[in-house]
Amino acid sequence: MSTIIISEKNKAAQAIAEALGPVKILKRNKKINIYHVSSSNLYVIPLRGHILEYKNTEAFKSWLNSNPREIITNDTAIKKYPIKGTGPFIQALKEFSKSATHCIIGTDADIEGCNIGIFDALPYIKNSNPKIKLSQLWLSSLQKNEIINKFKTLIEPKYSWAESGEARAKIDAIIGFSATRVVTNTFKPLLAKLKVKFTSIGRVQTSLLYLIYLREKEILTFVPEPFFTIEAVLIHDKGIFKAQHEKNPFPKEKESEVNKIFLKIKDEKIAQILDYSKNIVKRAPPTPLNTSKALILLTKNLRIPANTALSIMNKLYLNKLISYPRTDTDVYKPDFEHEGILKKFSNHSLYGNYTDNLLNNKRITPTKGKKDAGDHPPITPLESVELNHSKLENHIQKKVYDLLARHYLALFGDEATESKQMLKLLIKDETFKAQIVSLIFQGFLEIAPFLKPHYDTSIQIHGDKIPIKEILLNKKETKPPPRYRDNTLLKLMERNHLGTKSTRPTIIRILQKRSLVNRSKGQYFITDLGIFLIKSLIKIWLPFLKPEFTKSVEIRLECIKDKTRKMEDVITEVKKEFLDLFDKFLLNKPNFLKSIKTFEAKDNHLNSTTRREFLSTSSLCPFCKSNTMKFINLKNKKFLVCSNEACKQFLSLPKRGKIEMLKSRCSLCGFNVFKVSLKKNNSVYTYYLCPDCWREGLKNKNGKGFCSNCDSYKISQNQCIKK
């Protein structure tokens, strides 16, 4: 009689088998290898992740001939089916379980892995051998010692974890299938025009899209407020530093006061020191990495998408270089063997000297995070390899490994020491303040320089006066909030309980694949289709769009995992809540059809792949006079082009400077006014331009188009008004 172990992936299956004894590979076909440990008559069967997925049953496959509402109300509307290409894996489960007395679930040790092992694989095993004994192999790494030790201490299968994952899959299938179908069918005329077959709706993804929409709306409706600052550039032994006027920033209303102050002190050459203090401050090393913190670290420093970062960590795990990369825990257990890992790094060409110092000074206790979720230890490098090692398969894997290894070693480092110098100065009778923060001792920052903030050069104070190089009067404007990047999007999702540590990168990717958002230069832009979708749904589905709906579901899923709620009760409860929202959508269908016509009439230039940096003018093309123009604002190209394919006329824009389109229109021709900002002599110079008038000015060489040349109108607070 034999034992079978079910693994989630081939590399994991091979590592488990090789740790438990000499291995013989039984080749089934090109897709699957079975690993046989003859010494204990043990067979390790790999899967390829999920082998089953929820789909609509035959009666509900047609989007036109079935009622989407019944996907929620009819229990036979969805069912689990084998994923294409998983036949050999399913056949192996059936075959090898027949003669086995013991089945060990060795899939990835998290909710998803439990769900794959217990809800995907186990039904085939139990069907072939109902009396088979069940256990679970709970691994935090694929290291040989870890596998051997955990094999000796098998646990009871985590059924509640698997049920939590199953409830998530079923809830998301019911909501996603029904909502996607009814929304797509309703908006079909517009989608056809945009050449999009369907639009995707999901419990988490649509809520995330709503939050991205809110940020885009905030950016596009942002009205810059001008303000002023006065700075003193001061000279010290090693260079210069700046001091700020104590009243900075001055609002627009204080312009006359600012000018008076500046005129009074602009020629001063000496600043009097009123007060000086110097404090020594300690900067603590970072805390251990859970999945969320690791993804934020990697996406921020490497400028890679979140799904790429998670995929690379998973490859490093399968290559036995790091511990399991899906964990909520950022606190190590007291018995974690750090000294052994540190000794491995003592001979590393890049990290060796630093690690030797840690070992010599007995610094073998890491910092602590905030949460011990009881799943896995924080993400930890387990092997010391040079960056040219064959296990690091490409350039980006090397970068990820290097960051993770350095971050881990930083946990044991000394605190960094900073010097904070505070100066209070008097220039004539105006008070200025300066803060200079410099680094005295690197500590942990020596191994993890990517964690360094910006530091100044320390200054030496001699006497009670400091020479002034120059006084600057700066005119600036408030800026809108930035668009989300991968790291800030992950923080947003975590803060709003959207998705899990493992699913967040996938959800971001889904929005891109469905043409609802675009990623450009590391920033996320909502597309026109995404904007229309949220604008339409917000009227009646706001409770579904707000993160609170998803958060309430996540809390109930956690209760299933903790065995305080039953899976079927939670599914029934969420279905009922969503059905109420679904019925509101059906009642408002006529209004949606009207909104489509209105939207088409106003925005007939739309294309689902349009990036939101290509804004549209609010004025019509001066050539065809029937369509708006697109503002193409790229690094090397800046111009306006008519959105009508038949017209395609364009207007030139200045090549130099930062260009912003204003809501205000030129009082002469009615076209949008543009603001151009140029840097000159360490200050920003701003001017305003009407592209349509400028076209005429270029033709006639009369300077028309520059708002400063206009006789009748002027720009005030970004508005074209009469002089």
C-alpha cells in the first residue's frame, strides 16, 4: 500500500520528493511527471494550480437566452468544471489514489492552496478511495530540512481555510457572471462602438476602479491655487543651504505683502542667527516583510507591476531561494534559526563584510513587525547565492533577490544616526527657519541604501552670522494629487480591504486586460470606458462600488476560516444582498439606455484604448467645428489633433516646458487656453497661449496667440477675463 502527496506545482513536487528519499520519475506525458520515492512507497503528484473552475451550466451559457438574475437565484446556474488541459492531472489523482492508504495535501500553505487541495483534488481522490486517510503537509519553504521536519509532524487538513477560499470563488463567480452579463447586455450599443466584446464587473475589481475614478476626477477637476515663497540661499563651509521665511507659503491674497518683504531684503548679504540647536536622532531598521510590504518595496524601487513582483517571488521560492512569499505575518517566531541563515551570507561578495560584523557583534535578533497571523514566517532569503548564480534566471530576478536579501540583513543592523540642525535666522527684521538633516552613522542603511531618505550636508556654525548668496521670490501653484502607481495602489487596496495579499496584483492586471485602466510610465490612468462604466453605475450601485461592501464580505470570509461562520450561510447572505442591488439595476435600465445616447452624442471620439493623459478639449475643432480635439502630451510630442478620423487636423503647441490645458476658453475665438511653465534661473516662468489664435499668429507673424500680447483680455486665476 502507498502514500500520495498532492503538490500544487511541478517544482514543489520535485523538491518534496527529493527531500524524502531517492526519486524515480514516472513520466505520464509531456504535461505531468509523478515522483516516486521507492524507500517509503510514496508518490508525489503535482498539479498546475487550480484544476477546476466555476462556469455557467449548459442552460445558462447563452447570454441572450438566459436570465442573468437567475445566476444569483438558481443554485444550478453555476458548477465547477475541469480547466482545459487538466485531464492528465485528474487522471493521475484517480489512478494513484486507488491503491493508496494515505493522502497528504501538500499544496501551497495558504487559503488558495488549501482550496486547490481540498476542493479541487480531494473529490477525485475520495471518489476513487472513500476510506483513504487524510493529512496536510504545511510548508513555509522548500528547504530539505523544512520538508523532512514537517513530514514528521503532519497536521489535520485545514478544511475551514479551504471553505473560505471556496466561498470567495463562488461568491465572486455569482456576482461576476451575473453583473458582467447584465451590464454588458445593457451597454452593448456603446461597447460595440468601442470595439469591446464585453465589460467586466467584479466585487473587488469594480470597487478598485471606482477608487481610481475618484482620484482621476479629483485630478481633472483640480483648480490650482497660486502661492508664494521667499527663500534665502545661505553659504556655509561645504556649499549652500536654504532657509524658508517663517510665513511660507503666502497665499495669493498676500501678494502685495510678499513683494514688500522681498523688496526690503532682496539685497541683504548677512543673516543673523537668533537660535541654533542640534539634536541626534536614531532611525530604526525596517521590520520583516510580509507579502504586502514586499510587493510595495519591489514595485516602488524596481518600477515593476505588482503581478510581476509576485510572480518573481514565487519563482525564487520554487528555486528554494526564499521562504513562502504569501504571508500576512511580519513577526518571526522566537525559535526561527536566523544565525544559520546569516552564516550562509558571511562569504557573499556583496553582503559578506556587513554580515560578518552582525555575527561578530552577536546581532542575530531581528526587528519585530505588528502581526503574527499564524500562517508563515515573513519572507526570508534562505540561500546565499551570488547574483550571477544560475538559480537567478534573469536580470529582474537578480534585482528582486538582491532587494529581499539586503532588506532581511537590514533587520539585524544598528540604528542609523541622524543629526538634525535647526536654525532661526533674522534677515533685516524678517524671520527665517532652516532644518538640515544629515547622516552621521549609516548602520543598517549601509546594506539597504534604498531605504535612505534624502540627507543634507551638515553645516558648521561660526559666530552668530551667516553670509547670504541670494534671496529668491518664488511663485508656485498647488498641485493635484498624483495618479496611483503600483505601490500606492497596493497600499490603497490594503487600506480598503480590497482583495488579499495574493489576489491584489491579479485584480490590477484584470482592469488592464479589460481596457478599464492603462498603465503608462508606472502610473495608472482610467480609460474612457472605465469612466463611463463608473459614472453609470454610481447612480444606483454606489453601495456595491464603495469598498465597504467588499470589506464586509472579506470579514465574513475570515469568519469561515476561523470556524465562526458556515460557508453556505455566508454565500446565501451575500447573494441576498447583491440580489437587492441587481434588482435596482434592472429597474433603472431605461435610464441607462438614455445615458448611453447622451454619452455617445457628447463623446463620439471615444476609444477604449485611449489613455487619460490624452485629454479632450472642451471646445470644438476650429476646422470641422463638430468634434473636440485630443491633447497629445508626450515627452517629445505636444500637439492637438481632431478626434474625428475624417478630419484629423491638428494645432501646434510649444515644444518646451510643461503644458496644461485650462478649462477657461479664449474670449476671442472660444478655444481652450493653455498654460506653459518653463524653468529659468532656478525659478518657474509661466505664460498663457491660445493654440487657435497662435495658428493665425504664426501664419501672419504678428504675435497673436500669446495672452500677454492681447489688448482686450487678460488671464487671472487661470481664467480669460476682460481687462
